[in-house]
Amino acid sequence: MYSRILYVAGPYRAPTPEGVQANIDKARVAAQSLWSKGWAVICPHLNSAHMDGDPSIYMAGDLAIIERLDPEKDGLYLLEGWSYSEGSVREYYAARDKGLTIYKQGTHEPEVLIA
């Protein structure tokens, strides 16, 4: 149980603090759903929520996490709107180049791993 990992990628930044919070909340809901399907979930939105500092530091860390995932069993889960997010696009290409399975919210959902 929980031997496979999904990394959640989607928009984080927004023009307003309320927009940032909305993006964090959307990621949280998706992460909770994926956990309930039997996946271990890495949700960077929650890992660095509302932290100050240079965003490139967090992106470098996020890409390092993706690099450590196992293409034989782990994957990337793209939230709706991911293609409008510079960071999510970078995460997508890193995951694709690594050979991870890529899932897309609402169109290509991951399988349920637990009954």
C-alpha cells in the first residue's frame, strides 16, 4: 500500500493572495483524492504554502523531487490549468523526460490502487 507516488503539478502563483490560496486549495483537494485512491502524494503547493523567498529556490527543489521519482511506478498529476503555469510546464517536461507516467485531471485519471 502506498508504494507508488504521484507528484501534483498545477498553478500556484496568482495576482492576489486570494488567488494563491484558491490554487493551494485546489491542489489540496486533488491530493486528498489521490491519497484516497492509494497513492502516496507529493503536493508542493502544501509543502511551501505562503513561504516567502525566491520562487526559483522552490522550483529547483520541486524539480529535484521529480528527478528522484521512479519511472517504473511513479507519476505526475497535472491539475486543470497546468499549461498556463510556467512552473507546471517545467515540471511536466522534467517528468516527461524522466519517463514518468503523466496523468491529467479530468481527462486521464490514475488508477485506484486500493479496494
